[in-house]
Amino acid sequence: TRQTDDTRKDKELHVKTTLRELIIYLVFLVFLCLLTFGMTKPTMYYYTKVMSELFLDAPFPDTKNTFRGITTMKDFWRFAETPLVDGLYWEKWYNDDNVTGDSQGYIYYENKLLGVPRIRQVKVTNSSCLVHSDFREDIKQCYAHYSESVEDTQPFGLMNGTAWEHSSEESLDGSGHSGRLASYGGGGYYLDLTHEKADSLASIIELKQNLWLDRGTRAVMVDFSVYNANINLFCIVRLVVEFPPTGGAIPSWTFRTVKLLRYVTAFDYFIMACEGIFALFILYYIVEEILEIKVHRLSYFKSTWNCLDVIIIIVSVVCMAFYVYRALRVDEMIEDLLSRPDQYSDFEFLGYCQSIFNNVIAVAVFLAWIKVFKYISFNKTMNQLSSTLSKCAKDVGGFTIMFLIIFLAYAQFGYLVFGTQIKDFSSVGDCIFTLLRIVLGDFNFHELQEANRVLGPIFFMTYVFVVFFVLLNMFLAIINDTYSEVKADIANQKSEFELTDYFKKGYEK
Amino acid sequence: TRQTDDTRKDKELHVKTTLRELIIYLVFLVFLCLLTFGMTKPTMYYYTKVMSELFLDAPFPDTKNTFRGITTMKDFWRFAETPLVDGLYWEKWYNDDNVTGDSQGYIYYENKLLGVPRIRQVKVTNSSCLVHSDFREDIKQCYAHYSESVEDTQPFGLMNGTAWEHSSEESLDGSGHSGRLASYGGGGYYLDLTHEKADSLASIIELKQNLWLDRGTRAVMVDFSVYNANINLFCIVRLVVEFPPTGGAIPSWTFRTVKLLRYVTAFDYFIMACEGIFALFILYYIVEEILEIKVHRLSYFKSTWNCLDVIIIIVSVVCMAFYVYRALRVDEMIEDLLSRPDQYSDFEFLGYCQSIFNNVIAVAVFLAWIKVFKYISFNKTMNQLSSTLSKCAKDVGGFTIMFLIIFLAYAQFGYLVFGTQIKDFSSVGDCIFTLLRIVLGDFNFHELQEANRVLGPIFFMTYVFVVFFVLLNMFLAIINDTYSEVKADIANQKSEFELTDYFKKGYEK
Amino acid sequence: TRQTDDTRKDKELHVKTTLRELIIYLVFLVFLCLLTFGMTKPTMYYYTKVMSELFLDAPFPDTKNTFRGITTMKDFWRFAETPLVDGLYWEKWYNDDNVTGDSQGYIYYENKLLGVPRIRQVKVTNSSCLVHSDFREDIKQCYAHYSESVEDTQPFGLMNGTAWEHSSEESLDGSGHSGRLASYGGGGYYLDLTHEKADSLASIIELKQNLWLDRGTRAVMVDFSVYNANINLFCIVRLVVEFPPTGGAIPSWTFRTVKLLRYVTAFDYFIMACEGIFALFILYYIVEEILEIKVHRLSYFKSTWNCLDVIIIIVSVVCMAFYVYRALRVDEMIEDLLSRPDQYSDFEFLGYCQSIFNNVIAVAVFLAWIKVFKYISFNKTMNQLSSTLSKCAKDVGGFTIMFLIIFLAYAQFGYLVFGTQIKDFSSVGDCIFTLLRIVLGDFNFHELQEANRVLGPIFFMTYVFVVFFVLLNMFLAIINDTYSEVKADIANQKSEFELTDYFKKGYEK
Amino acid sequence: TRQTDDTRKDKELHVKTTLRELIIYLVFLVFLCLLTFGMTKPTMYYYTKVMSELFLDAPFPDTKNTFRGITTMKDFWRFAETPLVDGLYWEKWYNDDNVTGDSQGYIYYENKLLGVPRIRQVKVTNSSCLVHSDFREDIKQCYAHYSESVEDTQPFGLMNGTAWEHSSEESLDGSGHSGRLASYGGGGYYLDLTHEKADSLASIIELKQNLWLDRGTRAVMVDFSVYNANINLFCIVRLVVEFPPTGGAIPSWTFRTVKLLRYVTAFDYFIMACEGIFALFILYYIVEEILEIKVHRLSYFKSTWNCLDVIIIIVSVVCMAFYVYRALRVDEMIEDLLSRPDQYSDFEFLGYCQSIFNNVIAVAVFLAWIKVFKYISFNKTMNQLSSTLSKCAKDVGGFTIMFLIIFLAYAQFGYLVFGTQIKDFSSVGDCIFTLLRIVLGDFNFHELQEANRVLGPIFFMTYVFVVFFVLLNMFLAIINDTYSEVKADIANQKSEFELTDYFKKGYEK
Ligand SMILES: [Ca+2]
């Protein structure tokens, strides 16, 4: 029985190695999580919330409408004349005393306005589209959807100043914006407000009186950034009103709350330490994987777990690179800004980068969590469950394809029948999500019924019957069957040397 | 083993044929999808949205109510005097300058009002119903539900002009309307507004002062169409306020956003090409199916797939026929319209046709997607899943009948107990959908409880127990059991020659 | 094989008999359904809707609050002074002309106000409760919850007229009301309004000025009925504001839309015919069941189906009895009413009876539908499904008890922890329904979290885990297992003579 | 067969004993439930409701905002000047007559204000945080998050009176508050209002004029308590507005409705009797468990049921102890209060204790219900179900761990990507609950989509697929499989002597 003894020893060794690896991995995971907790915190949500409430929920004095409800050009001016300037310039305390001296220039008395706000519009040229021959005599003007190629760059209106003359994206050193309807370039006609409420309001009214927004206008953006020293956070605000060629107006906004300046409090320095350790870990894993690749060559990439390892490493390295870039760029910008406080300061791009960075980190952390499963099949119960999942993967996958065909059939049907009436069906992508949400119980039946009194209910009823009553149960049938099989298989196997045995043995010694 | 070799060859041939058919079919499907994407696009939703916001969500100046919330005749006049005329006539820019010259007559400055808007009402005669003998002395007047037979055609009020004298459906060349409460004829008393705000408002006020709407009025409709040259779309608007014999008012509306003029942009011409190819495909399939029918005769129709083929072909041919009709009719109407810009132009019927056309196309596309399943059982996993579905169809069908009896019992119970109080139970059809929605988790328990404090909760509780806890699980049990059987069957079968083998073979050569 | 032949013949006979019974039963069911469709129709919902909108959703002129949002006594007066009198008296057309002559006295110009409206309050006496000894010196007055025993019957305030002197339930010939907080007697202090707006308003203001509502007031009710001759429906309205001993006010309402006068239109006479046929059917079934009882005696009641038969018959007979009573009583009341148009006319009780009648009919119809299952086990598939259901009944029942214990444990926990904060947990009954609704996905997690930041989330999480993830699946496991068993059993049985065979045989002849 | 006879007798004895125990236990449970019904009742919810409506839903006169919607310091003053003083001082009847004499000082004319209300704020010192070096020249002031260590205790503003001079927690004998953002100490700057509306309003306006709230303010609390003698309940109110260092304001509140004075009505005395009996029961169980512990020693604690017994006893004893403490303390406080009616009276701590007491009782009742399962496995069906549950516990547990890893991966991903934008993802804890709610169908897809147009939908789709379609079905597979096994096992066992046999035997005698 020497052989079995050997196998047993091998097993023991294997368990020992895996256990060591698991522990190292868990330490790595802890540092990664710590690091991410240094990146975001509940305060950030509250910051976003108070800033967005200030600009989005303040009612216009006459119609009691808000920014969220803007539907016409006139509404935009209503917004610009009252909630916008009231929100930007806090020149009075609540008892109507003036704010004086150093306390000026703070939104909510707390958030320093960095530089001045900028209002910018992009336009398309007249005749940027073709009028159908039947109407060509009656309709002389045609303003297309926005696209770079038809952007208007001619001076108009008063013909003087940046508000009436076009500036290119390069000259503004600005960044484009991806709105609800189109992606707008970074150039356009802009007006920089000042640090005083009265001046700014006067400029806005001048624009309005001279019809700054006209039929060619496709979007107007209000940009500004604030810095809160109490909590060391920036909030980079962009308020956008898009004017589709259909007429009307569609508001949107981004409030990016980001931590651009690291390392102020003690906790920040603790995070810095974590970041250092994390970098070392990544180095360690890089070396390890390179060694493994050297040994296994191409066959290395056949294992899903190895690919996952490589992806995590690559993502982490990317993050670190961006991390360094960010630090350098922010310093530069802030220096620049503080030396010229009366100019517009474009934090938009930096905020965008930081968001992307956060997303990439989020993906890295997600993958790192999933990797825990690599080590978990030690335990018998766990093994049983994870082999069920991997064994039914093929059938579930196959069924998912069948499921998707049905889904697509319903999605395209919904798109064609309800697309012009219901937001949730206005594009094929939305349709797919809407159908998914129906399965979960989040839908609006009355909207369907109103959009099409005959096909709406039929669509809903057959969909629920086919997908909720029948197809969804197939997933269950597949998993149920596989589980029974796996359980029977495992019951037949001889009990293997397991983690628990290892611990028992250690205990017996 | 020559025989097996033969069978094998046969199999190979079969696979080869099916594969060719599949590829042709997929190409057909791609063209069909492309074609539908030429028909509708997200912009259409935005167009519907901005147009409906303008008329439905604009508040009345005094009560701050909107069209959606109309409950009395007075509310209708409030709507007509302010949001309606303000929405129709954009005679001022946002800075209060007048809109001049060519720019006049555009809603949102973008959407050309085609012809003039029309306000039309249908009435029923007094004594169109019988008062119960007990009340006959006290109640002298009785106005029934609307129906063609009791429609009032007598002049009334000022007795002059189209607003006070009845016009028949033929003379108006109009179309009926299927409202929430009844289907109204196309005739009635109507007033055509003008292209000027002041004139139109004066006409409306004259109607109001002379009690144009009275107890006999059953519905009033506001009709107009706009054309947006920027995006080459029509929006055909009908605002309806129905006055049921119960008193009060019930608003409804249709905003049909349709693309009546094809072929303006380059993309349109690409779609035209697709349409051509699609027509060729249909021709090809017609020939093929005719050949098959000649061979198999009546037995051809025994296969569900063949029937599906025939249906798809028929639907497609119908679409093509309408397609031609539409093109001719639109041209004619627009010519007519442009020559007489001061008259009402009825696009309603055309819009209705276009909607039907869209729906038929949607059905065709849906069926075309389902047909993909005809080719999919190649793969073993797929086969296993689709045979499960087809094998459990009988049991699922049988159970569905049992399910329906319970459903109907609950539906009729709900109708009788809650029907007078809750909208979702106000007809048996609504009841069925409401019960279905309860299963998905979309319901309003408090409404039930308020409508009937005893039976409401009992109804809800037993329904959830019987249907959600017990019956729904039967579906699962049926599918689960069938899946196990099918899987066992297939495991016992000898592995057949399959698609993968085919590819392998090709690869080995 | 004569024996098998005999059995076969017996079978055939059995099938034949059952088939005949089924057909007769279906005819009966059709007439029952027809009958109920004569009782209720979608118009009734619209009638309820327009009437409730008029009184419940009309805003008060100053606070823009509505009846639904009443929270103080002052709010009640706000309601009474404007929306109530405006809703009751339509003395002007929408163009401000006066309504004259016969057209007066109609709500919405359509619904005749029957008699005059009545405002009634019930009070409790001072010192109807005990103040705790600690506070007895400081707090001299104590007004308990309403109960008959502590009702105040002393005159108060102006001490004259029905508004200030108590009238007993008998003298008013009124009926009690079961409100949200208590059941109130039919007596109290009342004021009958008049048929003129100005008079009525003056009376209401007089009440207000003299503090008609005081700390003892527990509820005030506004009662009136309207009759719509167009659709031959009554709407019996009761608006209630309860004043709990906690302070504040809680509004509630009932709008009973009932058809008290039958037989006006031709359709009504068709229904009358159906009712006659229905009565004959009931007679037929009574005779049949009596015969069966004579044969089987007590063992007759051992079959659930027989019991169901008896219940359906009893319920039907009760309905018919009430039906006759209603007809007589309505005639009498209307005669009385028309002879004295300036008095209050109490339709409340009749409306209540009619509601009960509707509910009883609803139960009868529900049971009648369920009885269809008695005949349905003919078919093999159906049999398989229904035997699964009946076979798993015991296990499902047992499990339901276990389920209920867990449910009760959670319900009482929720009641004690959230009961004072959340409406849905304010009584044990509500808790049970709330827990059921959580399973279906209809809940408000934020409310739970706010009510108790620690126990709220724990309660939710454990509940969802235990009930949604674990217990609910037990139902499925039970049904799934039973279905497999039943299917195996049936597969083993010899194929019996079945309905399809019967038809086949008939066809072969 | 004497042996079997013996076993049978043993069994019989066992059943007999267990049955006796069960009956005793049920009696105990009944008394426990009765007792809890004495603690809470639906009226308590209505009391909370009317009190919270009065202060939280009353609109400010100018902006129509309410306490729930406070977003700035100015809003707080708006609240304090109108809804607060209007809600606290009811000095006029609804007809504008003055409330005189004994009736003064009651909220809603019913609820005696105990002592005077207190407004208190806590502040942090300037320079309580570090400004980043880049901004140190421009930004001179920095006010950190609240924490005890940076609390401001210097006099400010007018420098005189309690409103402007700091009082420590000890001197106020107050209690801290755990708000949304931080836990605040019990000290601070406070103002006690008076019993007169005009005086109180004047004090509030003085505070406002002198900028009582400044950038250092982190929270302001309004505290008062009312007693309703009609229903013998206290309502202890705390309205909190927190001012985070981000700027803006976040309102929160607690309305604790508690029954501090027991034993007023007859029902109260019945409850007292129940409490006595309950105490005896506890005594009985203590003795029993001590005896059992003596017999079994440590092995006693190996049984889960025994542990549960001990926990229930401990919890009950704790409750009884608190019960005595409460009675003593309340008496003392009320005496104190009544002797000095013009001072602030802090019921907050007592209310908090009572809430904790209620929660502990709730836990005790919950556990007591669960204990019923100890006795329920008598019945065969019950046994079958409960053994299924206990047998699958290990697998369910194991799977729950796997489930949790996926959950955590998604939660942290959601936190990083959506944390700054969506409330439900603003902390990892919230993320977990949000993910759980998605499974139940309670989510806001549009919020996700708006927060991140790319990752939002991907997150949602993969989560639903992995968790709802796949993982959730694993639970079912586990339970289903275990149930089949258990059922097979039990079918193989010999039928044991059971409860039903016991009853049968008794019947046969
Ligand atoms: Ca759901």
C-alpha cells in the first residue's frame, strides 16, 4: 500500500499548497477592498445629492417647473435666469445679510466655485438636410440632427464676442459630450459668466434678448466645477439641454463627485500604504504568472482561471498607470486655475477619466471576487454545487440561445408596435431590457394597452405565458436534473482526502 | 456495411441541404430586419414625446390641471382656450418678438401645421333612451350612450355654419374613431380653425358662449397634422374628450408618428434596395412553396412549419400591396393639401393605415424569427431542449385549460365584486389581465381592500395561494418531468450524424 | 370476454350520462353568466369614477388640499364650504349662464339629486374615559373612542334644531356605518341641506361658526343619492370624516353604484328571461338533489361535490329571495321620495343590501365555475393533472400549516416592531397580507429601514431568505414529486375507455 | 412479542408526555401573545400618523415645500417660523375664536404638550479639518464631519444665554442622537420655547436674525413630548435637520408612540393579570430547565432546542427587569414634570428604552413561535417536511456561502460604479439589500441606466441572468432532491406509533 500512501502524501501536499495560495490570495483581496473603500464613501452620494437638488429641483418662479421638466427653449431661459444664478451665487445669508469677504464664492456657503461657469451651445447649419421635393417650395429651412459634418461655425446674431462667434474644440481645449440624442463636439459658441450674480444675469438676459438659441441650436451646456475643502471632494457639473430636430427640449445632466486630491487626512495615508502593498502584490503575481507561462507555454491560456489571472493583472497595471497620470495632471490644473481665478477651468475631462478609472477598478474587484471560486472546491458540499454549475453550463448556454431567439422575436415585435409611443420600447436595446424587467415584475401594463389596444394585451399575455410560465421553468429543469446527477455521482465516489482531513491530521499531531 | 454507408451519405446530404437552406434563410431574415429598421427609429419616440408633452402636459392657467386630467366640460374649454391655441400657434419667439414671414405656422418653430385644425363633436338626440316609468314625470330628458342610430343630426344653437349644422361622414370624407367608451362616426358638427391665433381663439370662445357642448354631446375631437421636414416625419394628432352619459369627461388621445414620405436621405435609398431584395426573396419562396405543394398536395399543410411558411408569405405580400397603395395615396393628398393650405387636411385615415401596416410587418418579423427554430434542432443540446418543449406541449396545454377555468372563476368573481370600484376590474377582460399581473407582482392590494374590506383580502389571499403557490408550480413539474424523460431517451439513442460531424469531415478533407 | 364487454358497456353508459350532465351544466353556467352580465357593466365603473372625482379630487381653494387629504377639523370645513356645495349644486353652465327650469338639480347636469343631502355627526360624552391619576389634576376632559355606550345624546351649542339636538337611530330610520376606526350608530346630530346652493352654504357656515364639531365629535357623515336616468343607475354616496381620540381627521368614503330599477331597455327584458330560465334550472337541480339525498341519505354529504351542489342551490335561492324583496322595497321608497322631494331620502341601506347581493351572487358564480372540475376528469391528461392536485393536497395542507407558523411568527414580530410606524404593519391582519405581498415583490423596503434601522433590514433579509428562497420551494418540491408519481402510476394503468373513444365510436358508426 | 408491547407502551408514554408539554406550551404562548396585544394597538399607528402629518406634511407658506423636503438652512427657518409654531400652539378654534382656559396647550386640541419644546444644535469648530496644501491660501475655513472630538463648545453670536453658550451633555441630562450621517452628543446650544405662540416665534426669529445656524452647525434638533389622555399614550417627537459638510440639509425624524403609563382601563388590568401568569410560567420554565441542566450537564447545551429554551427565558427575564425599572422611572419623571410645567422635559431616553423593550419582546415572541416546531414532528406529514428542511440545511448553507460571494462581488461592483449617484448603492450594506430587492422585482432600472449608460445595463443583465435565472434555481434543486430522498426513506420505514394512533386508542376505550 505504498502507492496509496504516496498518493495520499501528494494529496496532502496539494492541499497544503492550495491552502497557502488561498491565504495569500485572501490577503491580496483584503488590500484590494481596503483600497477601493479609500476611493468612495457614502458622503460622495450626499454631495451629489445636495448639488443636484440645488440645480435640478429648484422650481422656476412662474411655472413651478424644474430643470428636470424642461420642454421648450423658453423653459431653458427660465432656468438660466433664476435657479441657475441663484444656485451659483450665494451672495446673501438666510437672514438676507450680505455674504462678505472670504466667504463669497461658495455654493451652499461651503463649495468653492472653481473658475467661472461656462454656457456653451453647438449648432447645425441651415440646409443641413434635404427637404422632400413635395414640400421644397413651402419649407425653405432644414436643420438636421447634430453631427460634426453639419456643425455651424459661422458667426450669427450680434456677430461679436465668443457667444456669437464659433470657437473650435482645440482653441477651447474642451472635451465633447455624449448626450441622449447624439455626441456633441467640444467646440461651439460660449459665454463665460463672472463671479458676480448681477453681471452674470445681465449677460444671460442679453443672450436671450438677441435670440442666442435658434432653430439651429442642437444642445446647450452649462459647465462648472466646485471644490469642497471640508471633505476634499470635487463636484464637476454639466447641465445639458438638447434641442432635437423634432422641436422641444430634452434635459440631461452629469454630477461627477470625484476625489482628485489624495492624501490629506491620516486615513488617506493609510490608503497610500495599502496602495503600496497592492503594487507589490501585483508585482508578485506578475512574476508568478510569467514563470507559469514559461513552463506551460500556450497550454497556459487554455485554463479559464489562468486567463482570469492575466486579465486581473492587466487591469491592475492599467489602473496604476492612470493613477500616476491623474496625480500629475490634477496638480498642474489646480496650479493653473489658482493663478487665473477669473477664467473657466475645464475639469470635465479629468472627471470623466476618474469615472472610467473607477469603473475599471470595479471590474478588477469583481473579477478578483470571482477568482475566490478557484480555491473553494476543496469542501465536498462546495464541490458538489460548483460541479453542478459547471456541468449544466453547456445546457444552460444552449437554452439561453433558444431563449434569446424568442426574446429577440418579442423585442423586435415590441419595437415595431410600441416603439413610437413608449420610451421603454423606443430602441431594440431598451426592448430587451423591458422584456427582462417584465419577467421580474417591473412593467407598466397600462402603457402597453394604451399604445395598442389589441396587440398590447396579446403581446403581454403570450409573452408572460411563453417566457414566465414555460421557458423560465426550463432553466430550473436543467439545473434540477444536473444537480440530481452530480449528487448521485459524488455519492458513488470514494471519499477523497479533503481539507477537513488535513485539519484533522494537523490536530492529531 | 454498404447500407450504413448509404444512410450516412443520405444524412450528409440532408445536413448539407438544411445548412444551405438555413444560410439562405438567415440572409432573408437580415434583409427583413434591415427593412424594419428603415421603418422606425428612436427619433420617432422623441417626436411623439415632444408633441404629446406640448398638448397633454401644459397646465391650464387657473386650475393647473392638464388635458390628461379633464373631468368636466368646463375643463375642456379651459384646455381649448389656452394650452390648445398656445400649442398650435407659435407666433412669438421666447423673447416675445413676433415670428415673421416664412417662419410662421410652425409648432415648436419646427413642425409645419398641415392645413388647419378641426374641432368636431358628435351628439345624440334627446329621448334617445327610455326613462323608467317611476321617474318619467320628473325627468324629461334622456341622452343615451352614443350609437349611430341615435346620433343627432339636427341643427342647434346658432343654427348656422358647420359648427351648428350636422355634416355627414361622407361629406366630410372623414373617418370614425374608436374611443374608450364607444366607436364614433366620422360625421358631426365641426369648426375649422384658421392659421391665426387670435381668430381661432375668438371662434372657440364663440362656441363656448353659445353652449356648443351640451348634454347631448358624446365626444369632441380636435384633429390636426404636422410635418417635420428636418426628420421627414408626420405626426397626426387627435385629441378626444368623451362625455359619457354618466356626466363628467374622459380624455384620450392618439399621436401617430409616421413616415409617409420615403426616400429622402441616402439611407432611405439603401432601404429601398433592401426592399427590392426582400421582394425577390418573397418571389423565390413563393415559387419554392408552390413546387412543394405540387409534390405533397394536401399533406403539405399537415406540417406546422409549412403553414408558417405560407402565412409569412401571405403577410409579406399583403404588406407589399399596401406599400404601393400608401405611396400613391400620400402623393395625392399632399398635392391636394399644398394647393389649398387653408383647409383641413385629413391624414387620420392614412396614419391609421400606416399603423396597421406596421403591426402587420411586426407580426411577419415575429413569425420569421420563430421560423429559425425549424433549422435549429441540428445540434444535440438544442434538439434535447426543443423536444422537451414539444413533448410537454400537450400536458402544458391541458393544464392551461384547467388553469384558465380557475382564472375565469376568479376573473368573474373579481368583476362582480370590484367591478364598480376599481378600473382594473371594470370589465372581464381587464380582470384577466389584472389576475395575470398579480402573479408577476404588479398589483394594488390597498385598492382591493378599500373596495371590499372582507372579500378583497380573501380574494387576494386565496388567489395567491391557489395560483402562485400551487398551480404555477404545476407548470414547472410538467416541464421538469418531461425534461428528465427526454434527457434519458436521448442518452439511450445512438449518437447520430450531426452538424459538428459535418464540419469535422469538411475539416479533415 | 362477455364480462369485459359488459364493463365496456357500463363504461360507455357512464360516459354517456356524464356527458349529458356536463352539457346541461354548461347551459346552466351560460345562463348564470349572462345573468351576472346583466347586473354589472363597465359604465358602472365610469359612473363611480366621475362621481368620486367630483367630490374627492376637487381642491380646496386656499390649501389646494382635497377630501382625500383631510387631516384637521378645519380641513373638513374647507371641504364643506367649497368642493361639497360646488359638487352638489350645478346652478351655472360652463359659460356662467344660469341653469334654469327642469335642468336644475342635476349633478354634472345629468344626475338627479334624490331628496336633499344630509350632514350628520356622532359624538361621545366628556369623561367617557378615565384620566390616569397622575394627570387627573391637569387634564379635566377625556373623550374616548366611539362606542354606543358612551355616545353623547345631550343637546349642545345652540341647543335648537336637529343639528344641535340628538336624534335616535329609530327616529331617523337610518343605518349605522362601519368606518375605519369604529362602527358608528345610525343616530346623531344632523342637518338636512336644501335644494339651493346659497341656503345650504349659509347653513354650513352657521354650523362652523358655532363650533358644531368639537372634541367629542367622532365622525361626521355626508349622505346623498343621485339617479342617472340615461343609464338607469343610482349612485349612493357617503363621505365620512372620522376624528379619532388622537386628534386629526381620517377621511373615508363609499360610492355605491347600483342598478335598483330593473327592466327598462330591451336587453333588460332579455335578462329577465334569463332569470326565469335560471329559476327553472334551480328548481330542476333542487329536485335532482332531493332525489339523490333520498337514495344515499347521509352518505350523500360525504362527497365534496354533493356539498358544493347543495351550497350552490342554497346561495341561489337566497339570491332569488332577496331579489323579490329588493324589487318591492325600491318601488316603495321611490314613490315615497317623489312625493316628498324636499326631504332626505335614505338609500344607504338599500345600496348596502344590493352590494351584499352582488357579493353573494359572485360567490355563487365562483362555486359554479369550480364545479366544472367535477366533469373534467374524463380526459386522460386532465385526470393526470387533477389527481396530482388532489394527491398533493394533504402534503400541501400540512406544509401550509408549517408555513403559517413561520408566517405568524414574522407577522407578530413585524407588528410589535413596526406597528406604530408603518400602516401595513399596524395590525396583525395587515402584517400577514404585507408578508404575503413581500413574496410577490410588492413592498417598501425604505419604510422598514426607516422604522427600525437595525431590525428592519434583518427582518427583511431573514424573511426573504427563509420564505422566498427556502419555504416557497418546498411547495414546488411537493408538487413536483407528486406529479412524477402520478404520471408513473397512470402510465402503468391499462388505458381505460375514454371520452375520445366514445366520440370515435360514434364516428365509426 | 412482549418486547414490542413494551416499546409500544414506551412510545405511548412518550406521546403522552409530549402532548402534555405541548398543551402547557400553547397556554404559555397564548398568554405571551395576549400580553403583547396589551402593548401595542392600531390606535398607536394612527397617533403616529396624525402627529407626523402635522409637522412633516404641512407646507411652508411661500415655497409649498415641507419638512420632508428641506434642503437648505433657509428651509429650516421657513419650517420653524410657520409649520412648527402652528403645529405646537393651537391657540384658535377653526372658526378663529380663541382657545381659552383649560383647553389651551393641546396639540389638535387633544394632546397635552408636556413641558416646553427645545431647539438644540451641535456644532464643529472651524479648522476641524485640514485643507489640502494647494488650496490653503484661498480657503481659510474648514468644518469637518461631526465627531465628539471636534465639537465646538465656544460661545458665539450674541454670546449670552443658552442659545449662544454651550451646555454639556451632563448639564442637560440629555441623550445623544444617532442621525443619518453621524451620532451626535447630547450637549450643544439650545433654546427652550415657551407655552405661548407669539413668544416662541419671537425667540426663533431672533435666532435667525443673528445667524444662529452657521457653517459649523452639523445638526439642529427640535424635541418635545405630548400626552394624550383619551388613549393614555405618549408621543415623543424629535425633528432633526442635519447639515453635512457638503452643504445642504438632510431632514429626519422620530415619532415614538409609547404607552408609558399602564393600568388605566379594565383591559389594562386584565393584561396585568396576564403578566402575572406569564411571570409564573417563566418561573416554572426556569425550574424545569435548571433540573434538566442538572441531569444532562454540558450535553444539555448540545441540543438547539434547549439553547432556544434558555434564550427565551433569559430574554423574558430581561424584559421583566426593564418592566419594573420603567414603571419607577416614569412615575418619577411625571411628578417632576408636573411640578415644573414651564421647563423642558426629556422623555427621549425613556421613549428609546421603551422601543428597545418592545424590540426585545418581539424577539422573544418570535422565538417562542419557532419553538412550536419542537413539538410538531409528531405527525407523519409534518415530520417528513421538517426532516426535509433539516436535512437540506447543510447543502443550503453551503450554497448560501457561494451565493454570498457572488452577491458580494456584485455589491462591491455596484458600490464602486453607482455609489456616488444612486442612494440604494451609496454604501455596501445598501447594495446588498438592493441586490436582494432586484430578485424580488423591486428596482429602478432607469436609475441604473442613467448612472452609467454602459455598465448599468450590463450589471443588471448579468446579475439577473446569473442570480435570478441560475443561482436561485439551485436552492430549488437542493430542496427538491432532498424532499424526494426523505419521502422515499419514510415510505420504507415501518409505520410508527403516532399521535393519531394515540387518539384512536383513547377513542376505542
Ligand atoms: Ca415579482
